[in-house]
Amino acid sequence: MFRAFLDANVLYPFFSRDLLLRLAEVDLFAPLWSNTVLGELRKNLAIADIERLFQQMHRAFPNANVQNYLQYVDEIELPDERDRHVVAAAFVSNADYVVTENLRDFPDDTLAYYELEAISLDDFLLELVQHDLRATGWHCPKGVCDGLRHLRTSLSRPPMTHDDLIEKWVARGLHRFVQAIKGCVSCW
């Protein structure tokens, strides 16, 4: 199973966060984050009960919150020093990927030194679909479809159709992911 450190920018929009966490619930990957990432979310999310959201995340994924990474932050060189905590936490947690929308801030050569790879949300989701297809041999990615079904049925205020979700994901820029799952709508 992939271990993916989730940068704040992929957890910020609700539809991205919920999609990622629903796919993690069906064991397609192990999500990771840190208190620093949650602090960034706290500053940027306009959610009245942000602490409740964090409690739900911790309850669903008790091993996701990475600890003991701060001592490595100063050693890491990145174009934006404010992103060093991401690499430090991903390294300490033995993550396979750093899922981020700021790829330019995570140079390949720096991440290679820490045995990490930065990947966009769209590419990561596509990787999950492809891995699921290879693992199951089905024409549709069974695990991904299970996660999408749980996501769709959990949305009740307002309820959302397949088309509504696809529209949200396209607006978020998840074009490759949408293309990969569009033919499997009947499965989820």
C-alpha cells in the first residue's frame, strides 16, 4: 500500500479532501499529515467546527499524524523554506509520495535524496486507479469504485449525482482521474 504525505493544498478544498480520505478508507493508500499541515488548514479553512473535522480525521486514521520531524526541517533546502516541514515529515514517516499542487517547490533532486517523489493530486489519483486495475484485473478499479460509492452516498446535504461529482473534480483540475473513472460510473 502506498504511503502518501498530503500537503495542505490537497486537503484544503472539501471535494479533494473527502475524495482522498474516502479512497484511503478502502485501503488504497495510507494518508499522512502533520500538525504543521493541520495548522495551515486551520488558518485557511472557513469551517465553523474545524476541531471536529480534525477529530474525525484522527479517528479514521489514527496513525496518519506524523510526529518527530521538526528536528530535520532546518537541514532541508527547498525553493520555499516554508515547505521544508513537508519533506521532513514525509521522510520521517517513510512516505512514498508527497501529494501537492506545488510541484515546483519540491525539486526532484532534493526529494530523491530523501527517497521521496512529489506528485500532483491528479497524477496520484490516476496512479491509484492504475494500481487498483493491475491488482484486481477488473475492467473498473474495484477499490476506487468502492471509495467513490462511499463518497457519493455520504453526501446528503445536498445529495450529489455522479455528474455533480465529476463536475467538481473537473473544476478542481482532476482531468486525468476523471477520464480514468468516467467509464465506470455504473460501478460507483
